[in-house]
Amino acid sequence: MAHDASNDNPYTRGIAEFVSSLTYEAIPEEVRSRIKLLMLDSLGCALYGADLEWTRILQDTLQQVDSTRTCAVWGTKKKLSAPHSALVNGTQVQGFELDDVHRAGVLHVGAVVLPALIALTELKPGMSGKEFLTAAVAGYEIGPRVGLCMGPEHIAQGWHSGATLGVFSAAAGAARGLKLDVDKTVHALGIAGTQAAGLMAAQYGAMVKRMHAGRSSQSGLYGALFAEAGFTGIVNVLESEYGGFCTTFSRSSDRFNLKELTAGFGEVWQTMGVALKFYACVGSNHTTLDALRDMQRERPYKATDVHKIVVRGSQVTMDHVGWKYSPQGLTSAQLNLPYCVGTFLLEGDCSADQFTEDKVADPERMAYGEKVEVHHDPEITAKGAKYRHMVRVELHLKDGTRMARTVEAARGSEKKFASESDIVEKFEKLASKALPRPQVAQLRDSMLSLDRLADGSQIAKLLTKG
């Protein structure tokens, strides 16, 4: 392939123009209301993740090599430099498979946008709540569009989207937070894009899978800060025929669609496509768990009643979660569909309380997991990225009963979005693991009335343990 020496960048520049010109007033009220709830959920996930083994390792190791004490490590008394706080806090948000997901764009958005943006409020106090919300929306709008551009093949070929797509969300949010102009926002995207990396093999037990979102947030923060200082990036990072993001991270040019990058700006808000999780496992498993939950309501059954469960889903579901389970740690347990189904059958739920190290090799859960068959359904795959989590589930009981459910979207998804009370309840339960209840209530109220907050740096203070 010939080298692309041009600087033709209509899509990268189109993104930069949207990001740099976005105003609070231009954001519809429903989007403003939705993003407050989405951000609240992410902060709850981060606070729950503050005292997990993998996040403690990062916190302690980085404190040893980083003497800067500028930015909060959420849910602790610790502070680090802005880039390292973004790395740790992003890891905490994504630390226990509880955080949001844009299913069609295949991205955990809050985990990459918020750590970089909140770090900026600490570096440069004075950003109003309205400005903070506007910058957050800029970030939430961009990463999913890159995901829609790349399509399901991106993750199917082995790239972890949170680590690759996430850099663009983080850079966009941070660039808007710094009020960069169009040209500098182009460079922020170009600096962030060249740092994109992350392998899906991390899902098979490695702690590093949890770190991918933090690394994306850090890369986006670097992109915005360096661009602000005059450092230049790849100006056609998304379009370049040789070494551009899309051509490099896709097997062939017919597997991505550049038009998705700027489609519907100002009319279609991808923020509204971000879903929340009510199970502590990867989003690809939620539709199956919802199907089993619905069938249990119709005809109550016990784990011992189950003969077999057949799940038919997209190729991405097969590759992502349908593999044969082998105990390799909590990461693999939370990503494996048969293990999660076995957990649900025995425990009646798949929340944070059900996933503990002592249960990773539980023979009973594994035995019930063996009853689960996961098959590819070409018809579901043909429906495209928006249906990648759709499943057809058959439940066969020992008494001969056969039940079936087709679930297109999980509870908490954009099509079945949760109520404010459900989201607040989840947040308070998670956040109370790290902070006293009065502080949790104050943080909750500040996020839900973010428009009236005078200084966004107050959020970081409320995330800090006293």
C-alpha cells in the first residue's frame, strides 16, 4: 500500500469541530439528564473498585515512583500526578465489570472520559459544572462513533475496544475541558490515537484487562495537555491510508465505515445509547441472564431442575464469552458466559457479592456451567453491531419442560433504561464501600445538580476519603 502523504482529514477535523464548538445550550435536556445519571453510575463503580487487589497494586506501585500529589485517587486518601490518577481511576471504574457500556459502539465510556476530565478540574480549578457536563458529553459522543465506524470485526479480531476506541473519547472530553480550538483538538485526537493498544487475550484471567480503560484515559489526557502546549499529532489519524487508526485496526478497508465518525452530530446523541449494568459481569452476558430471569418468573425453577441451557448469539458473543471455562481468576469468571449462568442458577444473581476469589474454581458452579451450550446464530450476526448482544435462549428442564426467550437488549440498556431511583440505589450501595454515607449523599446530590456546581474540582474533593 502506498504511503498517504496527504493531510486530508474531513472526519478527524469534523470530530474536532463538533468537540470544540459544543455548548451546554446545544445539548438537549434529555441528554443532560441522562449523562448525569451515567456519570453517577461510573463514580459508584470507581468507588467500589478502590479497594480491589489489582487497583491496590497500581495505587501502591505508582505512589512509589510518582511523588506528585496533585490529583485524587478516588475512594482513598491517596493522590498522584494527573496522568497516573487517570490511569488508576479509570482502572477502578472498570475494575469489577459493573460500569456502563455503549453496546453498538462496544465501549465503556465513563471509565475513559471521567478520570481524565476530573483530573483536569484539579489541575486547573474553575471549570463550572455546566462546562464539565459539556466536556463530558463531548467525550461520550466520540468514542462510540469510532466504535460504530470500526464495527464488530474490531473486537472479533482481538483488539480490546476499551483500550483502542477509548483514547478518542478521553481526548475529546479533555480537549473540550481545556477549551482547545479546532486545530489543537485535531492534534489531541492525533496524539491519543497513536497510543491506542490493547489485546482481548487479557480477558482470560489477566489483571491487565482492568487497566485498559485507565490507560485510554491517560492517553487522552496526554493528548489534550500536549496539544494545548503546541505538540503535534497525526492530523489524519482516522483517515490515513497507511498507518491510520481505521486501516491499521481493521483487516480491510471494507470492514469500517468512516461516515459513522461524524454521522448525526447535533441530531443523534450517542450518549443516549450508553447502557448501565445490573450484573457484575461483561455486558455480552446480560441478555442471557435476563432471559433466564424472565423464565424463572414465569415458571419458578431451581438449579437442580435444569437439564441444559442453549444460547444462540452473534459471532462476537461466541468469541467474547462463549469459550470453555477454565478457572484463571476473577477476570475470566466475570467474562465467561457458562460460569455466569452457573452462578446465576445457584445464587439467583450475578452481582458484585457473587464474585469472590474462593468461588473461581467452585466445582458446583463449573458443573452447572457445563450444562450451557453456546452456538453461533448467523441471523443475529447479520443484524449488525446494534444486535451484537441479542440472544435466543432455550431452557430445558429435567421434567421435559422447554422454555425459550429472545432478548435483544438487556435491563439497563438504552432501550430499557433504568429509573433514576434504581441508578441511585446502585450508586449508593457501591459508593458506601469506600466513603461514609453522608459524603456519598453529598456526591450524589452534586452530580445530579451538576449544572449548578460552581467549580468542578468539588467532585474530586467529594471522591476523596477524609
